[in-house]
Amino acid sequence: MKIPFLNFEPQHALVKKEMTAAFEEVYAANWFIMGKRLVDFEMAYAHFNGTKFAIGVSNGLDALYLSLKALGIGEGDEVIVPSNTYIATALAVSYTGATPVFAEPDILTYNLSAEQVRKAITLKTKAIMPVHLYGQACEMDELMNLAQSHGLFIVEDNAQAHGATFNGQMTGSFGILNGVSFYPGKNLGALGDAGAITTNNFHLAQKIFSLRNYGSQTKYKNEVIGHNMRLDELQAAFLCVKLKHLEQWTAQRQEIASWYQSELEGTGDLVLPYVHPGATHVFHLYVVRTAYRNELQNYLSDAEIGSLIHYPIPPHLQEAYQGMGFKKGDFPIAEELAATSLSLPLWPGMSRAQVSEVCETIKAYFNEG
Ligand SMILES: Cc1ncc(COP(=O)(O)O)c(C=O)c1O
């Protein structure tokens, strides 16, 4: 059986009628930017996320950048980011003129820990950006305490963890401003680029409302040098539809992860995802680790099973950041994760038989090897 890495079909089949109606509604309204659907989605997402505000923007990277910019972070400042994140987290810092400072993740959760962040704090540090990687909430209590004791902002990168919690509180509601992505493959995905900033802070929310729209809240009145980083009506309308199904899709992701967990336990040298007792994991990705990663990926590919690597090159070794002068060995945990991680197929609606097929193929690889 051919198994892709990701298959939108079960989700799309479920919402097709509602999505078509949403399209027709926007089409008939003849209003495509900054209208009713955006406000509807912002209210619905804020309600879902347990924050006072959600501000729709163009994508997750812009959400992170605008958050830092609204906090006044810029040249001469440092912002701590995980050494194993997707490059967008670091890019958002670079856009402001500040310097991304990499801190190693915890080897069990793959998330930033207060212990590692503490070592990276200097007099120039202004903010910490925890990334809830693969869908698991970071240990936010310790990170919040650390930030508070050093007078630092927390800006969560919640691109991968819609609906995850730490000690019962949702990711995207801890930081002063937080960025979320609705890139199509995310747990809540638009049919194009989309993102949002979540916050409880009224003044910062007003600032972002303005910054995302040419620095303007009243037409043709520009208070600051802003951007065009808006979320359009069509994507907002699609997101309103899909948001209603998110909890059900998250539950499906978690069930699929539990099937993988029980079937793969004890296979070869596989390291399966570890979930911290205070955290929930919404399994944006199901990532295993093995010293034989490349060989296993090829074996799966020969069996027509898709898999991906998140991420093969950590940000400090990317050409884009070569100017920072890092070399191999500077962040050994991130480099180890980049060398050994493999994301297995997972999508809401994936069947138990498909999961079993993936697991049987992985077991066959280890038995043959
Ligand atoms: C951890 C992380 N941060 C930020 C982003 C940026 O989101 P977007 O692609 O919507 O700009 C992504 C997704 O691509 C991501 O995975």
C-alpha cells in the first residue's frame, strides 16, 4: 500500500461543502481584505486559544516578526531561540536587526529548557522564543519564571502546537505576544499562507492591528511605518470552517501517535517521542530518532512510504547564518537531532491499517539489518 507523508483528503472531504459555501459567501460579498470574515476568525481563534485577542496576519513568520517589532526589539538586542528550530524563528529576530542567540533543546522533549536558556542570557537579552516543537508544549512554568526574574519578554512560536497545553494552559497564551502559523500543512491550515498573533495585552494588540496594515487603523491615516501583512477574507473564511473541526482532528492525531507508540515500542534503536507529564502533545509531527535514519528513510521510500526530516540542517549551520561564524559541533544536541530525526506519515483520518503498514515496514528494516 502506497502511503504518502501527508494526505489532506479525509479532512477536505469532511469540510468540502462548508468550504465551498465559505468561498461563495466571500465571492458574493465582493469584499476581500479586512472585512467581516477576518473579524469572525480573529474572535473565534482568540476564544479557542484562551486569549483576549488574535490578530490575523499574512503568515507565521510575519506574526513572529511583528510581535518582536511591537515590543521594540531591534539592533543591539539579543533574542534567545532554540538551536533546533525551523529557521523562521531565527529569521523573525534577524528581520528586526536583533541577533538570534541559539540555546540547546532538552534531549528528551526537543524543546527549550530553562536550564539551557539561562546560560544564554546576557545584558543584551530582551526576549526568549520558546518553540513548541512538533506539537508538544514547552515547560512554560520554568521559562516564565526565568523570564520574569530577568525582566525578559516571552514570545511563543506556536506554529506547530495549536491547542497544546502546559499545566492545562494553552500554548500561545503564555507569552506577551505569540505567533501562530496556518500554513496549509499545520494542524490548523489555510488554503494558502496565513498566520496570527495571540495576546492578552490591549495596547500591544492595537499596535499590531496598525503595524500589519500600513501603520494605519483609520483609512489614509498612518501613525507608524507599517507593513502590508494582512490575512485576507478568503483564508479567514476557510480558517473559520476548519477551526470548528480542530479538536476532533487533534484527537485523531493523538490516537494515531498512540498507535505508533504501541506498535514501535522496542523496535531497533528507535527513540520514540517523549511527552513531559505537564505537557500535552498535539502531534503536528510524529518524529522518531535512529542512528540509521538515512537508511531507514530509503527503505521506507522503496516501500512507497513517505517520510520527511524536520530539520536536516540546524539554523546555525545554514548558509544564511554563516556570517555569525558558527561551525559544526557548536550545538551538538541540535546537530544530533538533525542527523537522527525522521518524521513518519501522520494526518487526521490516517487509518490504523496504514499506521500498521508503516510500523511493519520499519520492523522489517530492523529485522533485516
Ligand atoms: C516552528 C515554526 N516557526 C515558524 C514557522 C513559520 O510559519 P509560516 O510558514 O506560516 O511563515 C513555521 C512553519 O513554517 C514553523 O514550523
